[in-house]
Amino acid sequence: MAFSKTFPKTIQGTNYPIWEEVFLNSEEEKEVEELCRRVNYQLLDECLREAKALAIKHQINTDEVQAELALGLFEKRSSHVIFWKESKAKEKFDKENKK
């Protein structure tokens, strides 16, 4: 099923927006998912390196502590795929309504 998101479209002369639904086609959806995967992979790698440095600095350097620190950092920094899809839909909406 295609991803969709609804956005308010303001019309001059009215106080109420018209809600417009924007759909991502399967190609756009796959593109966003792949971008999200790549970014999250790099982010997790960065979190693992930082967790190791923190564990060594604070003399709590065990594999378990490093993994817990990295996971905590990653969860705080990572974005969910749905956020990426919503951002892509908003970009598409803005582009279509800029005319």
C-alpha cells in the first residue's frame, strides 16, 4: 500500500484550509527507505565508536557497557522511516503547491 500524508492547503479568501493528500509512489518510498537505512547505518557506526570512547574515558569499558551506551545514543539520534516518508511527502506537497 502506498504511503500517504495529508497537508493543509491555504486558499486566499477563506479561513479554512483544504486538506490535500499526497501519495508517494513505490519508487519514491523505496528511495526514502534506502536513504534512511544508509544514514542509520552510519549513525550506528558513529554511536558505537563514541560509546567505546566514553566507556574507556570513564573506566567502564566492557563490551556490554559499550553496547548499552551505543544503543542509547542511537535511539536518541535515529529517525524512524515514517518520519523520512512524511518529510518526502511534505517536500512533494510544497513543490506541487509552489506553482
